[in-house]
Amino acid sequence: MNKHRKAEYTLRVSSTEERDYEWLDLGVRPVETNKIVNLPTRKKTEKRYLVPPVETRVKVQEEKHKGMLHLIRLKNGKYSLEPGQNQGLNFNLIRASRRVDAMVSIIVPLSPLDKKEQQHIKNYAQKLNQLDLKIFDLTQYTLGKHGHLEPTSSEGMQILKWKKEKHALETARYERLTQIAIQLQLMPPHYRLQINIR
């Protein structure tokens, strides 16, 4: 398994079977820095994470989002640093700013849901993982065979079909997790309209 395929695999299934929470990414949002409760200070450089224990996740990011602050929105409306995602940032500069743009996520606990609903949500991740690997493998095969990806070829059309299936699954997953997050008062209802599905 090459490093790109491994990243895709890790992104989807590193701990999907065992963990009792899901990530809900809300995209780039403006955040007032006085609401970030655990920024390192000059006297104390240790970063504290005021969230339940979570595994550091692999995030496939767009180039324009690299080097951006990654935060977890807490139930009280404040924010915590996301573990493993903020290396190399200038926290002095961030503290000196009144507001910053940040990649914001929510941790949605699955434990309040019944077992059937928990499995339903985990099935999204499993199906998305399968589609990710199919798309990646067929793309690599086609590039190796033809040197380019032709959208009108049988391979290109199959990849497009899988991408549409993936988008539909992502949409359904995000909508369900958003409903749960609102019910658990982890986010205000109007956030739903501003979620970016990646």
C-alpha cells in the first residue's frame, strides 16, 4: 500500500469500528480568540486539550487550508485546539489577534444513540472508505495504463459514478450528524446552512 493510498485508508477507517464518536467538520469559520480556552502562553507552552480523549486523525486538506488553526467547538460555545493539527503555528500572533479564521470541527458522541443508529452512522464511514479506495485504485490503474484520465472512457465514467455515490453518502452523513449535534446542543441550528461538505 503506497503512502497516498495508506493516507486515504487511515482517514476513513483508523478507528471507526471502536470509537464512540464521529467528527463533524464545519469548514473555515471566524473565531474570536478570547473564546479559545487553551492557547499556549509564553510562560506555559504546553497545549492543553479540553475535550474527551480522541485519536489524532489524518486530515486530507486543501492547499489553501494548510497552516491554518484547527479547533474543536465545545458545547459551551468556546473552542479547544484539535490534537495533532496545529504544529508550527505562531500562537503569539494568534493571541494578539482579536479574531482568526480557523478550521472548526465538532466531536459528536454516539453513546446517546441506540445501537442501530450507531451502526447506521458507522456504515457511512465503511462505505466511504470502500469508495475512496476504489476511486484511488482505478485512477492509478488508468494513469498507469493510458498516462491520463479520460472522462468519457469506461474507467473515467466509472470513477465519476463512484464520486457521485461518495458525494451522496457524505451529504447524508453530514446531515444526520448535524441533526444529532443540534439535538445534543453542540452547535446552533443555523450552522447547518454553512457546513461545507468536503
